[in-house]
Amino acid sequence: MVIAIFFIGHWASSVFFQTFFLHRYGAHRMFTMSKRAERVFYFLTYLTQGASFLNPKGYAVLHRMHHAFSDTPKDPHSPRNHSNAFSMMWSTKKKYHDLAHEIVQPEPRFDGGFPQWRTLDRIGQNWAMRVLWGALYTLFYLKFATHLWMFALLPIHYVMGPVHGAIVNWCGHRYGYKNFDNGDDAKNTLVFDFLTMGELFQNNHHKYGMSPNFAARWFEIDPTWIAIRVFAWMKIIDLGEKPQLMRWSPPALATDP
């Protein structure tokens, strides 16, 4: 029971901060928050992702490229360009690494507008710290695992962030249904996306890329949108005027014709 609670808790918290902070705030700026709140959510993102912490810059640039080139040869993580999910994950990992470590500079239209905390980024991307996080997960399992099969879950903790990304980018562009014809393969995989906190409403998100609510039809439920509304009510974040459903194409990040 302890292992199940730990695994589910780590999964849910990690994917929540990935979609809330890295995706909807960092990559798209669907809402605003104070610098203090930004630092709190930045730290919580690191704390929950641990060994697989994703740098907001690397995530944001890669995600903006994905929108601009969705399911074309230039898409950094489209299933169209890979024979299997593992191949896609490895290719994405290499592209992310070069962007996050500033080995490769992005096109200007994909750069800027994301949160940065260089000290925490250095800590989070340090391999010694990643190994330390992995050791802590392992010690927890050694202490509380009651059956040998439970250790099959342990490696997922090491790469939790990339696993979430692989599920969203592979399944969200291969399986499910479409509400809109966006000219790409994006689909809605689940009608109540409890698995990735709304990220699997890919078809809706690619249609209305600046909407903080990834659900579009009455029967679709986006758990992160509920949390966003609560944060806004508590005045932790500011949604501004009532969010409008619109295509994601701010001038600095406009897509190629």
C-alpha cells in the first residue's frame, strides 16, 4: 500500500507541475503570477520531478517547435517520424539536452518568455543530483516494498518526466478521437484525462493553443483547469480577462506558412 501511494503520488504531482508550470505557464503563458509565486512553483516542479527534472527553457522551446511544425519532418517529437515510442523518446532527449544546456540556440521566435532560475537549473540538471534522487527512490523501495514485483515500478521514478512526455506525444498523436481538423495527427485520447492531468486532449490543445482549459466539449474534463480556477480564485495566479479560445500564434512565435 505504501509503495502504491508513493508511486501514484509521485506520478500525479510530477505530471501536474509539468502541465501547469512547464507547459501552460512556461511555454504558453496562459496566465500570470508574481515572481514569488513563480519561484515557489519552480521549486515544486523540481521537487516533484526530482531525478527527471525538466528545465523550463528546454521544455518551452521544444514545445513551441512542436506546435509550429506539428507532425511534419521538423516536429521534434512526432510519432510520424519514428518507428516506436522509445526511438522518439531518445531523439527528443537529445534535442532537449542541447536546448536546455544552451549547446544549440533556438530560433528567435521560439526563445524568451519562459521562467528562468539558473541556480536551480544547474542543481536540477546536475548528474550527481539526479543520481542522488534515484538513490532516495531506491532506498524508499528497499524500506517499504513488500513484494519483488513492486521493484518493476522503480525505474519509472528515475525518468518520470520523459515517460509523461512520451505518453502524451505518442498516444496523443496516434490514438483517440478528433473534435477539430487541425491539419495534423493530434487526438484526444481520453475524455477524462486523469492519467496526464489534461495533456491527452492534444486535438483540442492544438486547435486552441492559448486556452488554459484543454477540454472543449461538455463531457471532457481537464483536471488541471480545475486547479487553475482554484488558484485564480485564491489570487495565486491571474487569468486576466475571461480566457478566450484562440489559436496559438503570438507574433513572436508565429508558425511558418
